[in-house]
Amino acid sequence: MYWAAATALLSHWRRHPVQLATLLLGLALATALWSGVQAINAEARASYGRAASVLDQNRLAQLVERDGDLISADRYALLRRDGWNVSPVIEGDVRFGRERIRLIGIDPLTMPPEGQSVETAEAQDLFDFLSPSGLLIVSPATAERLEGQTAMKLKISGQMPDGAAFADISIADRLLARNGGLSRLVVAPEQALDLGRLDQLAPGLTVRQAGDRPDVAQLTDSFHLNLTAFGFLAFAVGLFIVYAAIGLAFEQRRSTLRTLRALGLSLSAVTVTLMVEILVLALVAGLTGVVIGYGMASLLLPGVAATLRGLYGADVPGTLSLRPEWWATGLGMAIAGTMISSAQSLWRVRNMPLLATAQPRAWARASARSARFQLVAGLLLIAVALTLSFTGKGLAAGFGVLACLLLGAALLLPAILSGFLSIMQGRSSHPLAAWFWADTRQQLPGLSLALMALLLALAANVGVGTMVSSFRLTFVGWLDQRLAAELYVTARDEDEASRLRIWLMDRATTVLPIWNVEGEVLGETLQIYGVANDPTYRDHWPLLRGEKDVWDQIATGRGALVNEQLWRKKGVEIGDQLPLPGGWSVSIVGIYSDYGNPKGQVIIGIDKLAEHYPDVSRLRYGIRASPKAVPALKEQLTGEFRLPSENVVDQASLKQQSRGVFEQTFAVTGALNIFTLAVAGFAMFASLLTLSGIRLPQLAPVWSMGVTRRDLVAFEIARTLALWLATFIAALPVGLALAWVLLSIVNVEAFGWRLPMHVFPADWLQLGLVALAAAGLSILIPLRRLMAVGPSELLRTFANER
Amino acid sequence: MNARSGSSVWLVALMFLLALTGGSRSQGFAGLGTNAEGFSVPRPGQAFRFPADHGPHPDFRIEWWYVTANLQSADGAQFGVQWTLFRSALAPKTEAGWADPQIWMGHAALTTKDRHYSSERLARGGVGQAGVVPEPFSAWIDSWQMKGVQGSSGPLNNLDLTASGKDFGYQLSLSAKGPLVRQGDQGFSVKSAGGQASFYYSQPFYDVSGIVDVAGRAVPVKGKAWLDREWSSQPLAANQTGWDWFSLHLDTGEKIMAFRLRDEKGGYTSGNWISADGQPSALPPGSLELTPLSSVSVGGRDVPVAWRVRIPQRSFDVTTTALNEQAWMPTRTPYWEGPISFQGTASGRGYLEMTGY
């Protein structure tokens, strides 16, 4: 009996292959976007986790200096002699030729086994590791990058994260010029019981507990939340398709179901059969979606990796591995989503009156009550969005505003469109025009889901597009200010640096030191730069706020500038005292914008920097020279002075590089935008296709009254265009609101900077054309079908259905 | 060489490495049989200069400060204690800071009848985590130390010795009741027929008192201890695979140091008979017979823990018994080291070390 029932129900799909394909493809696409995004996130998180455990030994507690200074080797020896089982680590960024990598110097003799994640089982490896010429343990990708950049021996380990290297502590000490100073001490889990008290033995040291989340994971949270939000949006749009397709399939099978029930199949048997069917469909589509998602993620991941590196300095490999956390949740989402979208249909089947006649369009007759409900819910959501945007705090509130805004706008759309159509209908005097508007309005419930999907996709495109373009405009202007020097040079060592300063004396207008130290300020490890007293800064530096005599205060050493990120994150204000590493402080006199930098930054006068941090590396300089002299000077620097060409960068190429990083950052967003639009286009296509199948009864009488099929086709095109245009117009304010939320709430939370909003109507036009093309494509098949309907069929329909 | 992997993947074969120069393939036990390019080599006829020679010799590749003690509590329970600091140079020089090529390794052990506790420490020189200062004498690695007591007549005459591991520890006072003893030919100790040798002197006359901590229980003990000082750059021949080494405290007050370096043939034996007042008489190669009597499985290997030691020339013939046959040092380079007693033509206690099994 079950089998017979199943065969009867399944035969529906054989007769409607396009409907089946729509359902499967819709669900597969939605799952693909969701699981693709999750795959990217999972890969990135796994890589942060691995980096933290391998590089930072974060599974073990650590000792660090409270004010961010280095720990002296003497203090380490004292702790050891007092019985503490600690192991020293020296780490920092080091440049090998053109490549900059994170170098972690460890002492294999004392590092506890829990902190040693990379294997060098051979005695020969350990010998090389400890040898004065040095051995770097790197990932295969890093080894490739370092090829020819260093004379040191490389050992490849698959366990190493990219962009980092392990070396012996003596090598790190030498390369980073630390003079024995340690970045941190790893605390072994096994310790003697009768240890002295740490605060007496080593005042100033503080314990960082094991398992703290890596900085980079916190830093990139916002980015991954962004991706997740996009994935979820796409998934929601995809579910509209599934909902529409399943609803249609159930309605069309009402008569079959009724027959089966009449033949004695129990209600529960029918429900079970249908549920199994849905489950199988969800599984097939979900699996397909996961496969597509994998492909999509593989395509996007290199871009994401580049973004994360450029924006946050986080290293994520460009290749994807199959992790259950994303493919399983992807599949789970597909099944759950399908079940939710079909719940209403299943419910209707259960409550279906056994003897009522079939009403093929019953599903499309959205009752007046549900329309009212939608309207009220939509208004409520918009109200919540408004309230949240004024009162909410944090990234979650930002995304809450986004979600309420988008969902509310989508729910309001049918009411808005219906109002628009009523007005048009009232204004039409020609009966055919009045029919056109009335008929369009009558179709609205069937199309409204697809239109909502379109609205969401369009609004997301407008919003994200506006944000990106605003950002680009601000960023490019800011780059022009910030990169004022004509040439940027880096000496290879202090010796060369001092020769360079002398050499440049009569060749350049001004030589501006770009020196910086890393230290802990307000609990965050950040860069402290020193600037010279020079008009270059007074004229160009992009200050957001500042006292009038900012640059004098800096020059005399009394003041410091902080970047916007530090200002927002730590809530410091102009006039506050800023404690700096080494136990001194300056007052904050200004705030500058610092786009593209995930961390806080401090600028002080160059003399103060050199005074308090005499070990500062004095290798980098900005050179002011007349633009005409730049090419010659560049030539001389590499030729006469013999600097490697990668150590001499002119302003134009630096700007180009920065812009490259910027474009890369939003390449992924752009790609996801297009995918979302594709899903929405497909939703539109699916809905129109569905409607076209059941619209003959409406068209037949019009045709019989003398309207030609050609005119009917023209009407169909006009109807699609009218709906598309109305949706597009509705999407614009929603998109702009979205852009505002992104720029003034989400970005501030995620990146720590706020950008002015700029509006780009030309981009909207482009987007409108793309959406128009999608709408045009989606109507092609239904139209061909209409053209192909013979007069006899129209006649028959007219006769039979009435 | 049969280095078993320890808990740390880095250091599976540290001893291998410690004795290596220029990354040549290791030979002999713990790589001690390799060439000594760049390092100083022991030559006969060089007199010791104290106290300087109590300190490190960075131009030699390996060196150790090695104390073994046979102890007894008031209720008659026997204990063995080992305290060892090894120095191993990657290059024949020393430098301040992390770049120092001198690597230090400490081994500490406490043996009871039923248990054998041990611990191992590693450190590099240059930063103060480990090292030796000749005067006032101090040898240390982490919190373990062997320290000269101020005001004593010679740097090594009175020593405080401490070490602790996860579940054991000891604090002992050592007091020398006799002179330093030069092993071999005035301290030049030949280790093979090919002439490989080391500088080697001992202080075998310590009386000991102190406390051993056995799994949290402090036990007062008394007994005898023996300090060995040895340094070289290449003490083993390439074909030598390990050694069996005895230090014996005879009840008469006499001491015997005896060893056999094993090779594919009969091995190379040598030793020293030390009178109760500290006068050494070398036991020439061949005058000493060391015969394993029975083996047990220790640390996964067959190790001979009972021996017959014969010195026909001295009418000395004893059989040794280990206090604890499982006195295995499960260190990065594993070996057997534990207290023994002996009976026969003479009786007493001592220490046995067996490597390369």
C-alpha cells in the first residue's frame, strides 16, 4: 500500500520534471551558498586555532611582562633556578628578502612536549636546528615563498601554519636583535609543588591563562560574521524557492491525495509518505549543494585568504579541507530548511477536507488576513530596526538592525506592490488596461515570495555596493594624504641605514624616519611610531580631530596621536594620559584615520621614541624629493647605493599595492553578491514558471474575447517589467538604509572606523540592468510555452475550467 | 645506539647530537666515538690545575660532574642517589646569551629496593640557567645544585647536593674524608687500545648525611658518596658500543674503580685500586675480569644486573647484587644506573652503570 501510494505521489515529479529541477536546484543553490560560506569560515577558524596552538602554544599558560616589555634572560634563569618549569620564546616579524614572516624562536631543550607541535624526529634535524647557521621550520607554502630569499636551511612541516617559521631561540634573538630579551615564557603543565610566589620572584610578570582565544580570531570575528550573514541571506532566499515549489507540488497533487485517501490510505500513512519524499529530496539537494558549496568555497578561498592577510594579517591557507562542521551543518540546514518550508503544505494536507473539490489555485490565494499579518509584522520589524539602530550596541545589534530591516522590508513589499497596483488599476480607463492591472494584482500572492527574494538580493547589492564604493572613495583620498613622501626606502641593517642618511643628505629635500616599536598599550599589542617635526605631517596627515597645536605638542614630546581604532575601542579621549611601555605616559592630542589597519596605533615625536626605546630599528625612511627627481633618485639608490630594488618603493606603486589589497578585500563580497542575485533570479524564474502553468484559465477568457496571443505575450512581458521595476524602486531605499547600517554601525564595530556615505546612482543603473536581464531570462520559458499553446487548448481550458 | 623516543619529539636523540660535530653520523654509544675536529684532545702528562679544573672546559666536547651515593636510613633501608651534570659543546667555545653552544643536561635519580625515581633537565649555557663555577664551587641546572660550603678547606671538600623530580628529591651534605684521586696515569685515563682517553679524577671518600624525599615522605639517611669528574672530546673508539662501570666502597675503606668498554671482541678493561688513604694503583688492561652472571629485562632490553668482578693480582673475587634490578634511567639516552652490594673475598657497596644495552 505504501509503495503504491508512493508510486502514485512520485509520478507527479515524472510529469513535472521542471518543477522537480526547480526544487532541487533551488535547495541545492541555497545549501551551496550556506555551506560554502561555512566551509570558508571553518577553514579560517581551524587555521587560527592551529596557529594559536602551534605558534603561540596557547594550550599552555604563559608568562608575559605586564607593561608589554621584553622579559630579560636573567629573569628567566632566576625563575628556572627557583624551580619554575618555564620555556622562553622570542617572536617577531622578520624580513627575508621580499618576504615578511612571523618568526617564533623557541628553546627545544626546555619547551614542554605539549608546546611542541612540530616534529623533528631526526637527531640531524635537532642538530641543524641548534646550529649557529640556523634552521627554519616552515609550511610547504612558506618554503616556496622563501625560496631564494634566505641562505638558512629550510625544513618543511605540514603542521606549520603558513607565513610563520620556527627557529632556535638564538637565531630569533639574532635576527630580531633582541639582545636576549624574551617575548614570553611558556609554563609547562607539570610544575614542582613548592614553588616560590611569582609576584615576589618576578614582579611585573603576569600569567596569561591557557586556551585564551587567539587575537586574530577575535579580530576576524566581524569578517566571518559578515560572511555568515551573507550565507544566511542567500539560504533564506533559496528557501523561498523551495517553499514555492513544494507548495505548488502539494496543491497539484491534492486530487491524487484525495483519491489515495478515498481508497483507504490513512492520514498518517499519507503524511509519512510525503515526509519521506521531502526528506529524500532534501538529502539529494543538500548533498548536491554541499558539493557545489565546496567548489564555490575552493574558488573563493584564495581571495578570502588574501583579504584576511591584507586586512588582519591572519594567515589562512588557500586550500580547503572537508570538515564535518560545515558539510554536516550544510546538510542539516538543507533538511531543516526543507522541512520548515514544507510544514505549511503538510499541515494543509492533514487538514484537507476529504470531499471538497480540488482547487488548484488554492495555495496562491493568500487570504486577506495573512496579508494583513504580513503588513503588521513588516511594520513591527522596521520599528525594531529603527529602535535598535539608535539604542543598540555591538556587532550583534548591528546585524540585528540589518536582519530586521531586510525582513521587514520584504514583508512589506506585497502590500506596497498591491497598493501600487490598486492605484494603477483605479487610474486605468481602458478595460484591457484595467484587466491588466487587476490580473497582475491577482497574481501578486503567487509571485510575492519571488519578489521578496528579488527585493532582498537587490537591496543587499545596493547596500553593499554603496558601502564598498564609499569606502573606496574615502580610502583613495586618504591614501593620497597618508602617503605623502615620494619614496620609501628600507635599509638592510643599521650600518647601511646610517650610511643611507648621510648619502641622502644632499640628494633629497627631506628624509623622514619611519621608525616604530611594538609594545603593549592599554592591554593591546600595537605599533608605536615616531614622527619627525616636518611640514609633511602638518600638511598631509589625515587628522580626524586634534588640538590646534597638535604637531608642536608632538614635536616637543608632550603629546601623542592615536588612530581611530584605538580611540573607539578603548574609549580614550583627547587630553587623556596614555601609558606607554617602559613606564611613561604622554597626553593624547589628536586622532587620525588609519583605514585598513586592524589594530590600534600610536604616534609620538621621534626624539621621544628614540629616547625611550633606544633599540628601535632605524631602517625605514620616507624621502621627500621633487617628483621629477624621483625616478633618477630611485635609480641611484639601487644602482649607486646598491639597495635591493624591493627596498625602494615609490609612492605610486605603494598606492597601487594598497589599492590592490583594498580591491581584494571586497572581491569576495562582490562574488557573494552576484551569487545571491543569481539565487534571487532563479527564484523569480521558478515562480513565473509555476504561475505560467496555472494561468491558462485566466488567459483563456481574455483570448476568447479577441485578444491575440501576441498581445497576451506583450502583456506578460509588461507585467513582469512592471513588477520588476516596482520591486527595484522599493529596493533602493532599503539598500541605502542597509548601506547606512553597514557604514555607521557594522563597520565601526568590525573595523573600528567610520566612513562617510556616498551615493552612486550609476551603480544602481548597472544593477537594475542586470536584474532586468535576470527577469527577462526568467520569463522566456513561460512565454515560449504561452506562444506554443494552441487555440484548441485555450478553447478547451475556457470550456472546461469555467 | 638504541635511543628510544621520549615524551618530547624534539629530543629523541639528544645525546646523539650533543656529541656530534659538523653533523657527522654518530658512532658508538651516544655518539661518543666520533672525531673531535676543532676540539681539544686529552694528552698525557698534563697536570691538573685546581680549582680551575673543577670548572668547565668548553674547548672539550663533553664533560661531567657525577655523584653517586649509597645511603641507609636508621631502620636499615638502603637507598641509592645519583646527581649528574653533563656538559656537551656544539662548538669549542662559549658565548654570552642564547647563542652559547654549550648545552647542559642534568640527571637525578633516587633508588629504593622497590622503586627507581629519575628526572632529567636540559639547558643551554650563556643565560645562567645551568653552569659550573670552580670557586667558590657551584654546579647547577635549574633548581638542582651541587654547591661548595663556604669556609671549607678545598672547593670540593664539603658540598651541598640537592635535586628533585616530580615524586622524589634529596638534600644531602657531603664531606670528604680523603684526598682527590687521579685516575689512570695522573688523571689521563685511556679508554681504548687505540689510545682514546679522557681526563678523569674522583673524590671517592665522601661521608654523606641528609634527607631523601620518597614520594612525599622525608627520610633521614647516612652513607657514602663518590664524585667523578671527567672530560674529553672523544673518549670512545668507533667500534666501542657501551660500557660497564663500577665504583666500589670496600668495607676496609679501600675503593675500586673498574670499567669495561665493550666492542665486538673482548672489550677493553681498566680500573684503579685506591688504598684507604687515597693512594691509587692503576689496574692495567687485562688485569680485571668482569663477567655478567644473569640478565633481567629492564626497559625492554636484556641487561646483566649481577656480575662477577675478579682482580686476580689482588686476590679480589666478588659477586655483585643490585639493590633494585630495575634501576633504569628512562632518559633521552637511556641507561642502567643503580646501587649494588658485593660479597666474596671482600664486601661493601657501590654503584654500577651500564650503557649501550
